[in-house]
Amino acid sequence: MWIREPVFLIDIIPNINDIDELGHVNNAVYVRWLEQCARQHSNQLGLTLSVFQQLDRAMAVIRHEIDYLASSYSGNLLQMATWITDMDKLRVTRQFQLINQQTGQTILQAQTVFCCIQMTTGKPKRMPQKLVMCYEPALTR
């Protein structure tokens, strides 16, 4: 069961390369999936790499908080949801939930904080109005 109504979803099927020596999806793979989900959601909001390059801005991760609640395995049918739960002129906070679609079990819950940076310097910079206008409609509290 979703912790809130999904705003954006991706389907994931772990493959053999995602599995570690313990026989389940490696914890580092989940971080890759969080990034993939956030990137695809941003793309859907109109914030593609080319837009970020034109604005000389990008959203860089400054904090991941992940609760691993269950394991997943090769071939599981998973779905990851993301929500933007907070934002200001510098940061965006996303919440994530990963569910095993076969069992309904939540595999993980996570929160990631992103900071807007100037791509050419790597330093924090306020979000241009274009970023704010794209992210605001997706904000859920």
C-alpha cells in the first residue's frame, strides 16, 4: 500500500547483475534506482539534461536517508514512486517508496535532499524561476 497517492511511478525488474553474494538486490542498486526515478520524474516535468545545461544548473544529491524494510530478488516485479515533499529556492526534497507488486510488501522508503548547483562551478546557486515553475506543481505535502 502506498504511503500517499503516487505522483510518479516507474516499473523495475531486478536482473542478475543487481544481485549480490547474499542472493538479493544489493543495497547500492537501490540508490541507483532512486536516482533513476528522480531523473525520469524531472524529465516528465520538463527538466531534461539540455534544460539544466541551458540554465547552467543541476540538482545534486546532498543527503540520502533510506529505510530498507525487506529484500527483493531477481525477477521480482517492483514499482517505485516518488513525491516532491518540500522545496525552497535552493533545495528539493523527494520521498520514495518501493513496493513488490507480487506481494504488496514495501521494500524500502527513502528521502533524498537535492541542492541546486551551478554546473560550471559545482557551487550551490538558487534555482532559476524555470526550475521553480516546473517543480512547484509536483509539490505534495
